[in-house]
Amino acid sequence: MRDAEFNDPRLVTVYDAEYSWSRDDDFFLSVVGETPAARVLDLGCGTGRLALGMAAAGHQVTGVDPARASIEAARRKPGAERVTWIEGTAEVLPERSFDVVVMTSHVAQVFVDDDAWHRTLTAVGRSLVPGGRLVFDSRDPRDRGWERWNPVDSRRQVSLPDGREVEVWTEVTTVQDGAVSFAGHYSFPDEELVSTSTLRFRSEDELRASLAAAGFTVERIYGGWSRQAVGEGDGEFLVIART
């Protein structure tokens, strides 16, 4: 199943168990916090970890995601009533409604096709107030992180809330024209599930050009979660752009 970790309730549970609050959430929360009491859109909010954290920090948060199972999981969490949850894509966004838009967990890389990426950026730009900010992460292709997505380096054990252990690993299937396709394997005690995905690894120049074409001005690009320079951090592009 494609992108099953967001669409299959069994794998959504694994995702939530594996990924708790971390330094990437700290980074996004700190950038959003530069706009006090901001109206924030979390586009591709998943199961709501960051959206809930931003709401708890006093921001007015809307979480949007196309995956019903993820949105449903978010709505069941403590504090979920503080967030407006919407099942959908950037196309449903109201105009001039947000001070900040965030796209975390490398959501920007899901838009493999350049036209789809441009449409998303354009929709995000319309949803921001003049001078509003877009903040997102995308992996630096020079780090070649996909080379670590193999059954040896990526294998790990995930403990579920019900006490079961799930063995998880990733393997790349194709790398072509900046797009990396891969399969995530989830070995439960009684079954194995597979989720397939493709991500686009854009260079810094490609990101800058795409943002300019959509009417954004790049404010800053960091290379790591501690705001290091590009090439000196964690193999990331952490992009802050303004309308």
C-alpha cells in the first residue's frame, strides 16, 4: 500500500510509537514562536504531534492532512480540541488566514512532480497574510541519506502501547532524477505489512528557484536543527521564506 504508514491505522500506531517530540519539533516551535500568538497552519500535520505542541504554546493552530487515519489519530489525542483539524490538501486552504505555515517531517519531498510542488507553494502563498512565513524541511541530496535506507542500517524495534514489538526496516527500490522510491517493512508478531513511497530530493538551488516562482522570498536556509550553516549540520535544508 502506498504511504500506508499514514493511511493504515495499524501503521499509524507504529508511527506514533516511534516518533515522539524531538529536536526538529523544537526547531519549528522556536521559529513559529518568533510570531507571538500566531495563526499557524500545519500542512501535512500527520497525527498532530507538532500541531498540539504549538497549540499548547498559545498559537491558534489548524492541522491539514489528506490521510484520514492520521487525522483521526490526531483528533483522539489529549488537547486535540485546541486545534482545528481538516482532512484535505493545500487546495482547501482559506486565503490570507495564516501568519505562519509549517510543513514538517519532510512533507515538502512528497511533491515529486514540479507542477504539484508549484501548485502547493502557490496555494500556501495565498493562505498567508502579506509578510507571512513558510517554514519547511527537505533533505540535502548531497548527504545521500537514502544510502542508509537499507535493511541493515535502518532496522529497528518499535514497542507499541499494547506491548507488542514490531521490527521495522527500509529498503530503496529506485533512485532516478532526484526521486527516491523505497519500501518500509513492518514485521508484526502475526503479519508483515509493506508501505511504499517516493520522495523528491531537491537541491538548494532548485528550492530557491521554486520558491521565487511562487512569489516567496527566502529569508534563511539552515543546514541543521541547531541552525547550522548549510553543509555543516544534519544533511538538511531548513527553509524559512516570506511572502
